[in-house]
Amino acid sequence: MKLRPLFLAAGLAVLAACSSGRPKERINPPALSIQELRLEEGRCRLHLRLHNHSSVIMRFREVRLDTLEVDGRDLTPLVFDADREIPPYSGEPVSREVPCADLAANASELVYRLSGTVSTDQPQKRRFDVEHRSRLLPVPGLPATWR
């Protein structure tokens, strides 16, 4: 019976050691992709998705795409201030318009490639390289729209 308080104290010490301190903050490069592209009178309405892969809230600033190629057509340069605070492991949409007069409104798919940099100012100033390749498929019932 005299060992029971000793085991209880040892168990509490182990639990206290496991729960002390804050979780480690991990800063990982973000991801950027096209969530939707809509063709509207010679302009492309891009819904980009900016994804925070870090364990902390990040404030994203400048997005600079040196390469934005859709269906073999170069739509760059595209530079803008994202001005987004994105929670850990979450993504947020960012909408932009770019000229794209010669895209076919009835394309069965659009292959795209983007690369450039994304800058943050919180929790620290950093610049991350981003690169993504994928394809967009037509959205049924929405003409000249791909996701």
C-alpha cells in the first residue's frame, strides 16, 4: 500500500513532462495552384488557392508569378499583394484577372504551369519559391469555366 502514492507521483510527473511547453512552430513552404479559371470576354478570371503548410498563422504578401502558362499560352507576369492571413494547414482563395484573348472557350482540358515566389511578413519576413503543374477540367453547366 505504501507504493501506491509513489506510483501516483511518478505518473503525474510523466504527464507533466509530456504537456509542458508550447508545440514546436514549423514554417513550411506554401503552395499555390489554380482553383478555377473562368473566361470572360477576353479576360481570364483566376481563382488561385494559397495554402499555408505551416503550423503557425502566416501573413502572405507579395505573390510574383514569373511563369503562368495556361494551355501553352503565357499569361505572365502576374504580381500582386495577397494581403492574406491564413491559419495553419489551411488554404484561402485569391482572385485575379489577366488578359487571355485566345483561349478556347470549349477546351476539354487546360494544362497549366506556374512558378514564382510568395513572400510573408509574419511570423517572419521570408520569400518562398512556388511551382505547380496540373490541369483543369470543364465545369458541367458553367460555360467557359474550368476547375
